[in-house]
Amino acid sequence: MTEAQQYERRRWIALALLCMAQFVVVLDAAIVNVALPSIGDALSFSQENLSWVVNAYVLTFGGFLLLGGRLADLLGRRRVFMFGLVLFALASLVGGFATSEAWLIAARAVQGLGAAILSPAALSIVTTTFRDGAERNKALGAWGAVAGSGGAAGVLLGGVLTEYLGWEWVLWVNVPIGIVAAAVAPMLIRESRSESETRSFDIGGAISVTVGLSVLVYALVDAEDAGWGSTQTIVLLAAAVALIGAFIAIERRSDAPLVPFGIFRLRTLTGANVVGVLTGASLFSMFFFISLYMQQVLGYSAIKAGLSYLPLALTIILAAGVASQLVTRVGFKPVLATGMAFIAAGLAWFSQVSVGGGFATDILGPSLLAAAGLGLAFVPQTIAAVSGVADREAGLASGLINTSQQVGGALGLAVLATIANSRTDDLMASSAGDPSALPNALTEGFQAAFLGGAAIAALGLLATLVLIRGRDSRAHVELGGADQGGERAAESGA
């Protein structure tokens, strides 16, 4: 086997490694959800602090993604990827040994930091390792399948591990994966960085955007408890706006900015990030509300609720594979638009859930439709977000789309949870707190949240049609055709 053939083979093994790392990152945002009652009992959590087992991870993950992406470009993508993996694994190990609220929440925050470092580095390695066109579409199809199914798999795996091994294992399961992946990475992945760029680092920009995004995510995830009109929420949102405004001012004057704003001249990249915000806002909360509906209204156990996600997870994987093929043939715009339409329709269907419903009548159909939409939307969205981006800015583009989806997810969950809780509270108040009215009140709250998610997904469809350039989408088809033609010529020559 020639050196070129060995490298070709290593690239696809490396893709499996990168996808596995991203799968664990997405999985960990969801895996603890089912374990929360057990964690609360074991560590004597107060009810208001229990949600921070999830929020601490989301906070640092969303806040540090842009910084993680830029560090990968400047310091070396493989090096930053490996560092993020080790940090993530060690935080998981420490978290599993937690004996107090503060210990576990701090470990989850460090986990989120590790995820924010490794995730954009991994995606930028994918985009710089595989050529733009059919080859990259296949790679990003695999990436989209594992990333899209991670949330559903997290709920299933969390239920199984909590039931049979204990809540600690929802954290410890990451340790061998992270350590092995970090050890194998140097054998499979070539180091790459932006050699042509100024080597100085934009400290002011890094601090302002990281703190600004962290404050924004904190304000959003805590808005339901604090109240949208509370002094805390208003002050935090104002502080986030001020910090992000300061970041923009710093970047405009910096010789080596953390985010060169010239990248937003790429209209398709900008459009993909807007759609990313709306996709995150509509879909991240879907998993949350489906889980609550199954356990609080239908009375499912944690394991039964987790198993109910299997059709959804499998559909995402299949749809992502189909999407990677379709993007090469028809372009990323029509595939993304179809995916957003499916998501909107699936969430609208979910708004019909009922108190006396069941898996076959209320969950399976809309799950399959929304999952097909997620698989069809996630792959072209990622391709569009890195389309036309120079290799030296691959980490930045990867950090941007990850940040858009995460911040969108935090925003969507905060807004839709407020809608659901307001509807439930109103109905319980009108029934004078009658416990028998609770299932109906919860269900109507979930219905309102799903309908709100459908409206957000419809906005995502509109943004796709208006902001994603058809010319760029068609150019991608031509590039994919040229790629495949070259591959066939090389095969016939061999």
C-alpha cells in the first residue's frame, strides 16, 4: 500500500474518531437529564439547583465555543482537539466522584469548557481534511448523523446507566472514550494551523465575547426561574449586549481580531448561522418536552422513555446519510429548506399530544417527521456554514455555527419553557390547584411549547429561502460533480 493510500485510509478512520468525540459532546448535554432525580437524592440537591447540573455544561459550552474555534486555528487543530478531549475526560472522572452540589456543578462547567475546546477543533479538522464537494459532503453526513442523534442516544443511555450502574456512570462513560481518542489522535490526524496569520492573540476580544456569551446564556437559562421581567434578567441581558458591543468595537480596531468580520461578507455563511440559531431554538427544547410528556403525563419509566427515542435516533442517522447524497446532487439550499419544513410540520404535529395518548398515537409519527427534518437540515446547514471559507478560518467558521446552535438552543428552551409553564400555571390557578387537573394542565403547556417551536422552525425555513444564496448552492453541486468525475477518472486510470 502506497503512502497516499495509507493516508486516504487513515483519513476515514480519523473521521470515525472525530465523530465519536462529537457524539460524546452532544450526548453529554442530554445524558444527565434522566439521571437528575437520582443525582438529587444522592447529593441532597435543592430543587432549584438541580437544573444547574445541565445548565453549567450548557453555559460554558455556549460561552467558550468561539474562543475554542479560534484557538484551534492559531495553536494547532490537533493539539487543541487533544487538549479538549483530556480536559473533558478528567472533568467527567472528577464529576463522578462528587459528594456535594458545588463539586458536581463545577465539574460539569469544566466538562462544558472541554467540549467547547474540542468540538470546533474537531469540525475544523473535518473541513480541512476532506475536499469541498462530494468528499466533504460524505464526511459531514457522518458528522451530522452522530451529532444529530447524540441527544436522543443520551436520554436512552442515561436511563440504562442510571438504572443498572448508578448515576456516576453517566459521567464516567466519557473517561475511556476521551483518553483513548486523545492517545490515538496523533497516529491518525495531521497537525494543521493558520500559518499565514499574525500569531498574536486578541485578548480583549477573547475576554469580551466569552464573558458576553456566557452572561447571555446564563440570563436565558435562568430566565424561567428569575422571571423575564426581573431585575436580574434585565441587568444580565443588558450586560451581555454591552459586552458583545464592546467585542465588536475591539474587533474593528484589532490588527489580529478573534473574529474577522469580513467573514460575514459570505452571505451563505451568515444565513447558515441565522438558520442555526432558529434550528437550535426549535429543536433542542423538543427533546426536553417529549421527555417530560412521556414521564409526567404518560407515566413512563426512565428506561421506557429512553427506549422510545430509538426510532427518532435511527431516523436522524438515516436522514443525515440521505442528506449528504442529496446535497451533492441538488445543492444544500433545497435540502435545508426541506429539512426545516419537516421540522416545523413535526413540531406542529407534536402540539396535538393528549392526556390519554400513547407512543403509537402521539409520539411515533411526529418523532419520525421531526427526526427526518433534523437529519436533512443539520448536514446542509453545516456545509453551508463552512462553504467558501478559507482553511485558515475553518476553526472560526466551525465555532460560529456551533455557537449559533447552542445559543439558539438556550434561547428556545428559555422562551418555550416560559410559554409551557405559563399555560400550565394559568390552568392550575383556574382549577384552584386541583391535583386531578395537573395532567391536562401539563399537556396543554406542552402543546403551546411545541406550537411555538413549530413557529420558530417556520422562521428557519423562511430564513433559508431568503438568506442562503442559490448561486452558492448550485456552485456546490458543480464542485461535487467535478469531484466525482475526477474520482472516476483516477479509478479507471488505476
